[in-house]
Amino acid sequence: MLRTGAHRYVLVVGHFVVKVPRVRMLHFLRLVVEDDIVRYRKRFWCSWHGFATIVFAGLMENFREARCYLKTKHCLLARLYLPLIFVNIYRRENGVGNFTFGGDELTEKVYETGDREYLEALLPCSHTFDHTENFAFSNGRVKILDYGEEGFQNLLTTYGVEVEKLLLSVVK
């Protein structure tokens, strides 16, 4: 089964999940040609960060996931077998689809705790928490399957216990 994400292709084969970055050079060139990019030329064309974000976002996500897993080996993270940056291979987790929530619901729950720093650490990781298929729950354990966002490692190391409690509060 092949899925196309915003920045990576995800291939599920047997007991493994393979994430391959989408290098989007043609997408970037299309933006350069379109009229909209002319207005934002300094933002995209002159900015290495803008170019790298559009073209190499999948590579950067694979790198951040590999770094996060190797540095923390946190029990919430799906096990990363092979971190090659160009291809990351994970263990396929059972229990995908056991969550019913929206990212706004989780943000609201964190907001209600009154912990402003926790909320500020959670907000940059919105992509991960906006999609229920990024989480698995089986045998009483929560696993996070997509953790390549900027700032996710900080969220996990600082608020890992709270994140697990938050996810357990919305499992069906």
C-alpha cells in the first residue's frame, strides 16, 4: 500500500513502513513561473530556507525523525529500524485508527491545563496532531508514527508524559 503525504511517500510492506522523501523540484519551478511567486519572490526565490522547504522538506522530515528517535529512543515513538535519511524504515504498528479527535480538540485540552509553555511546544507540531492516522494504540500503548516536524523532539523530551496522557484521553 502506497500513500502520498505532504512531503513523503509512505509504503507499507508486511511488517515494515518505508518513508521516502518527495523531492519537489518541479513543484518549486512551477511556483517560480506562476504569477503568485512574483509577489513573494524575496520570500521564496531569494531565500534558501524557502527553497529547501519546498524542495527538500521530505528529506528534512526524515532527518528530524531519525535524529529524534536516535537521541531519545522514547517509548512513544514508532521503532525506527533503519535511519538512512533518504529512506527511513520503521516497524509497522498495529492499532492505527483507534483515535477519534481533531487537532483543535487536543490543543483545547492542552490550553485548559493552563500550561502556556506546553501549549507553545505543542503548536508547532500541529501536522502530527491533526491526523489520527499518525498514532497507533494497541496493547495499552500509544505509538506516534509521524514525528518529523520541527520542534517535535523538544515537545517529546519536555512533555512526553503529558503527551501520552493527552493521547490516552482521546483513544476510543
